[in-house]
Amino acid sequence: MEAGFDGIVVSNHGGRQLDGAIATLQALPPIVEEVAGRVPVLLDSGIRSGGDALKALAVGATAVLVGRPYVYGLAVGGEAGAREVLQNLLADFDLALGLSGCASLADVYNMNTATRR
């Protein structure tokens, strides 16, 4: 951070080719702890459902990046397909949020902050 970067993206692009590579979700908590809120930490890799996004946010990601799902929708249905995939991901996230007992994303962040104390 002393070099002046504005955030961190936790990713293991190519990790799927290496048997036994660490998952991004596994790598995330120690990075979040080290950063201690000084810069945003985004998680990339493995976000395929609303539950995946919720887990990443619950363990400290500031936000998640969605790559492959929207590209699949784009390939199958163009812009409308990509839009539908993202709307479905958002609906799945909303469902996962409710099932976890959280009323809002703020509840997830508050839960994470309480856990880290």
C-alpha cells in the first residue's frame, strides 16, 4: 500500500489448471485482515451464484467481480442474455441474503466487522 495502489483484487486466474491451488475465498480473510480497511478488496474467481457472492462479502470482500456467468449469457443471448444472467444472479443473492437472516448488505458487513473484533 505504501506504493500507492487504490485496491486489491484477490484472484487465482489459472488456478483451475493447478490441482490443489488455493481458492480465492480461502485466501481472502488474511488479506482483508492485513489491509484492515485501508483499501477496497475485491474478490474475483469463482462467483457463480448469489450464495458465492454472499460468502465472499461475509468474509470481508468489499465487492465481487463476475466474469464467466455474464459471458455465458452474452454468448447465448447477446445483451439480453447477459442482462438476464446478472438479474438472476442478483435475485439469487437476494434470496441468499434473506436465508442468512440479513435484511440488507449492511447487515452482512456489520456481521463481518463483529466477527473480526
